Amino acid sequence: MLKRHNINNQIKAKEVRVIDERGENLGVMPIEKALNLSQEKNLDLVEIVAKINPPVVRICDYSKLLYQQEKAERKQRIKERSDEMKHIRLSFNIGKHDMEIKARQAEDFLKEGLRVQIELVLKGREKGHKELAENKLKEFLTFIKNPYKIVQDIKNNPRGLTIIIN
């Protein structure tokens, strides 16, 4: 959720600590002088930290500040989602069309920024054909058109083979 800031004439303090557009501290000054400085540069005076005395204000373009905050928040949400993992199960005897559908599903998960664990389940005598199963898993990966990164390479487990992509 984006934090709303007091800007220009909405700032109530009489004195403020001013930071210019390059990030340099200009010191404590009366609010009128800070407003004049920002108006000379055709920028906004934005209250960054209101809880301290004197409050910290920055001379900047308010719309750019909001955009940067939104961008950082979006990046944070994607990072949080990348910890989530979706699972796709394949059988040894899966058909080509079914494989294409599952690959499309994996692409959708990858677009959302999620990790995808692909599991090829082996039953009975299928467990004796690990190299064929590995080839089947590699074939499945060729159906995924989106660029992806292999987080965990093909790994044996009691149920079959798994691979994790991101």
C-alpha cells in the first residue's frame, strides 16, 4: 500500500529539514524558504518523515516519487511470490497434447513469478527406466516457451523424478 505524503502547502510544521533533489542535506530552514526553493526548481516539497522534530522534507517531483515507491512495492511483491511454489505432476505415459497443456500451465505460473516443481511420477516397472523418464522430463521442458532458470536439477525421489524451475 502506497504511503501518502503531505506536499507543498499541506505541510504544517514551521521549520523543516530539507533534502534537495540530489539527496544533499540543506539543513533546517523555515517552511516558507523551503517552499520558495522548491518552486524555483519547479518541483514539489514532499514531507518524508513527519514524526520527528523538525520533519524531513525532500525537494522532488512528487509523481516520480510515487512511481518509484510503486515500482519498489511491485518488486517486493514479486519477491514474496517467488518463495511460493506450484506443483505440476506428469505420468510416464503422458501424451503430447497433455504435455503441451501442462507446459502452458507452467508458463502461466512462471509469468506470475512463481517457482514450479515438475514431478514425473513413476509406478511399478516404470521405476526401472529412469533414463527414459529423465528424457520425458527434458522433453517437457522443451514445451515451455518462456525463459526459465533451473533452480534444482533433475532429482530422484521415491515417487519418481522432480525438477524445480523459476
